[in-house]
Amino acid sequence: MGRGGSAMELSASLLVLLHLSMNAVDEGYAVNPSCTCIRFTSTLGKERGTFSSPDYPRAYPPHLDCVLYTFLAAPHEIVELVFTDFDIYKEHLDCVRGDYLKVYWEVQGPGPPGGVSERSAWARALCGGRADAPPALYSPGPALVLEFHTGPRQNNATGFIGTYSFIDKRLFETDGVHLPGTECDYHFGRSGTRPTHGRLYSPRYPSIYPNNVRCSYHFSGRPKERVKVVFEEISLQKGDISCLRRADIIKIFDGKDTTAPAIAMLCNELTGYEVLSTGPSLLLQFTANSATPGQGFAATFHFQPPPDSTAADSDRLLKLSFGKVFESLGPEVSATTSSCHQEFSSDVTKHGTFTSPHYPSPYPPNTHCHYEFFGRGKERVRLIFQDFYLHKSADGSLDCTNMDSLQAFVYVDGRLEKVETFCGTDLPTPIMSNGPKLMLEFRGTHSSRYSRGFKISYSFVENFGISTGKQLQEFPCAFVYNSSESRNGTFASPNSPGPYPRDTECTYFFHGRDTEKVHLHFTNFDVEGVLPCEAVSASDYVEFSNQMTEDNRYGRYCGQMKEFHVESERNFFKVTFRSNDRLDGAGFKAIYQFLEITDEYRAPIHDTASDSARVLCHLLLLIAAAISHLRHQIYH
């Protein structure tokens, strides 16, 4: 056994068998009625230590009926377990037969505190390798129990070793006022002596949240104040499934209640995600209905003062928003008196233009400029290039590394990340931020009498650059196309014809009459990814469904493809586009048409109903996957 702390009681008097009252035990639900028990407690003053499987690091023995590791913290503490090594033979995918490690934390029944009985339900079962084990386990209360069981098969698996700690659970208390009569609703206000900033957590954080729960976090600032919330960590479920299909979700509304526009819908796993309200009110609603809860979220909030146009406050806001990352880019970043440093806020104007120094005359050599954009709510920053002419390398090189260039940065996982670099004389396509902030850095080292620089128009948009359809306010990015308004038209990915932004999900709903179906003709398609377009390959994707939930008929589409067609089975069709925080592509353009169910669609280039066209489409998918896979290899 592990011997990392004197709190472990290894004397023979504590290695006892727990005789339980019931004879019938359901292996998939309850603990074995006779187990060897090892206790770790905080009563002896040891707040941390180690634990391990029998004989570690040698292979553990077979036929272990069960070994219980019981961790008992003080009433105001919780238990943290971190596995430094994990290797349990996976005989079954569900990890509840053969070799497994079960986790209990809602313990009950007779015996001492922290004991488990046949009435104790396990929270999760673990087996497999290091990648299958969670980074850490946290108990919701002062007790946590592990049950280690091995089957009859001898193998070379070495088991596990880890560290335990007893942590003060008051470190994870939400700083708002709990609303009486509710399970987890809080109010955050600026009345009286309430602080301007603080923290908030999902229920039971850092342990898993309960299921079948809805928590509302209400923020009410003073007039002209803004509410800023930064999610340090969101861990609901793993994967890249659309938020519309998730049972556990965070929705953020730009106002007092759910009738306000939705700023964001967050699910799966994220870090460093930031939202800023347009006014003094914000509503964060956390809903958990899945049978497999995650760890939840940890976030900070800040009531920001009214916008101030003075240089000093502007510089303070800049550092507050972008953090220390700017400091590494050089002193010009924060020097607001710089001749070519500019800041653009949606509080001042929603659109405008800016240029390189001296435009349309040549910019001077050794020019270094920064342009920062600050939106609010669900706004995205969109830049459209009207003119672009930078000094070109004499050798005609296409590499921007040692050339005059303009670079674009956005926030990814709480840090600034470069997403685009422009150089030469080709007019760039539009670019869009993945949130309300964007930064440009211009380095004009060489210049020449022909290097007139650039002219760019900017706008703070809420429609993601999508100009067709009717936008739904209850979702961050959702558009409806009704047959009653138009039987045909076009739709495109966000920011088309430029590359789509990262960390973005948009949904397109098509509603036809009862006798109609929906026909989609994609004329352009470039969505970064590798078949089958899943998270394991860091793929963005487009998927289709005849219903609001998942539809397995179509599968996901990604990669670079030529023209293709998709058709619904009935009068409703849903198209979901989702991008991650990695690479991006040019996106897609498509034509939609509502057809009578008895009609046959004739494609302008080829007949999609023919077998040969279907085979060709399949071959194109395979070729697109190979090209996209090669692009990933080059990138990494």
C-alpha cells in the first residue's frame, strides 16, 4: 500500500473486514459486502499524503475482492485526489466488471462517517490507462471512498499511485447572496458595501455538480456600469457536440431575464472565456440535466465603471482586458501617446475606418503600430480591407516572416493568439474576432515610395457577418429561413467571404410548408477538419438534421469539397456549423430551395440522384480528408 503520510493507519487493528447486513449485492451498484479498509484522515494534522494499489509499482495481484481507501476530512473540508500514475486493465468498456476502481462520495448506511454499505451508490467507475483517469477527483463533502477490485485474470497492469489533500471548501464559496427558497440561485449587486468583484462557482465545485438542477446568477450593477464575467474553467462534458444538443449548458443573457438577447451558450469544455454586458444587468443560467455531470465552472465577475475616454483610463482598461501578454510585445503597446496607436470602442461608434500612418502616402520606415478593438455583449469585430499595399521582398518570397506585415490577434483560452498575418499587395479577405476584442499589430520595417500601407473599415456586428435569414435573439448565432417569406435564397458561414472565426457555433433553421422539403446546394466548402470530423482530430464541422436533436442519417462534413447537395426528409431542416479554437478555413456558401415533396431537383452541373454522382461525391470526401490531414501535419 502507499505510505505517503502518517495519517494512513496501517496497523492490523485497522485492516478489518466490514461485515454488512445484506447478503445480496448488485455488483453494478453497491460495494462488495466484505472489503479490506484503509483510512486516511485529517484528524492527525496531516493535510496531504500518498496512496497506491497493492504491490505498486509491480503488477497488482488478481482475485482482490475489494480494497477500500477511505479518505475522511474535517467537516469544513473536501478531499482532493490526484493520480500520478494509473494503469488498470480494461476488460470491459463500462469498467464495472473485471478490474476497476469505483468512486463513492454520497456515502450512507450504518457504520462510522465516511463508511460505505450495500446501499451506497458509486459515482463513477475507472479503468484503463493514464488518459482514462480524470486529472483530479474532488468530493462534494468531507468523505471520499475508492473501491479497488480485480478479477481472476493475471495481467501486467501496475495499478495506481496518487496524492491526497484535504482542502478548505470555503475557498469555493460563491460571493453572491443566496436567494432564499432556491437551491442555487444567487444575486450579485452593488448596493451598500457589496464588492465590485468576486467569484462564482457551479454547485459543489470543484466536485461534480448534481443533475436535474437549474441555477440562476443575477448581476445588477449601478447605472452605466458593465458586468464582466471571465470563466476560468468550464468542464461540463467532453466532446465537441453542439450546445443545442447538450443537456448541461450555460446560457448568458444581456439583461435581467431570459427575454434579453443571448450573449453566449457554453457547453463541453472551455477555459478563459469572457463576456461583457452592454448595460448594468446580466443573467447567467446554468442547467444540468444529464446523467453524467462534469466538474462545472469557476468564474470571476467584475462590475466595470462607466467608460472613460481619457488616455489614462483607456490604458488601464487595455491592461485589464488583455493582461500581461501585451507587455511582452513591447512598450509601444501600452504607450497610448504613440503616434500610431489607436483604440476603437463600440461605446463611441459602431463602425468607421482607420489607416496606416501617412496613408495614402508611404508609411515611414521602422513603423510599429497597434490597433485595439473593444466591443460588448455579443458583438464581434469585423474588419474589411479597402486597400492594402505593403513593401514586398525583392526575391518575390511569399513568406511574411521578414517582411512588412499586419498581424491579427484574438483571445484563445484566456491568452492572446495570432490568427492571421498579412503582407505583400494582395487585398486580404475580411477577418472577424472570436469575441468582443481584437488587436492588430503593424510592423513596417522597410517601406518604399510605393508602400502606401492600408485602409480598413471596421464594424462591431452582432449578426456574425451573416446577411440573410432572420436572426433569433434567444441564441447567440441562429438564423431562420421560412418558406412563407422566400422559397429560395442563400446562406453562408460567419464572416463570409473571409475565414470563419474560431470558437463559434451558428445554427440555421429552415421551415417549409407541410408539403415541402428543403434542398441545399453547397457551391463552396472549406471547413478545417479530417473525416469523421470529430474532436479527436481537432476538426471543425457542419452537420445536418431533420429534427432539433441529432440525426445519424447525414454524419458530419468537413475538409475541402467541391459542389454537393443535401436534402431534408420533411419540411424542417437544421444546419449546425461549429468551429474550435485551433485552425480555420474559408467556410461555406450555399443555396437553399424549398421544393414540393413530389418535385425532383435538377442540379445545374450534375444530377445528384444518379449513382455516378454519389460515387464521385464520396471520392471527393476522401480526397478532401487526405488534403485536410496533410494540412494538419504541416501545421503541427
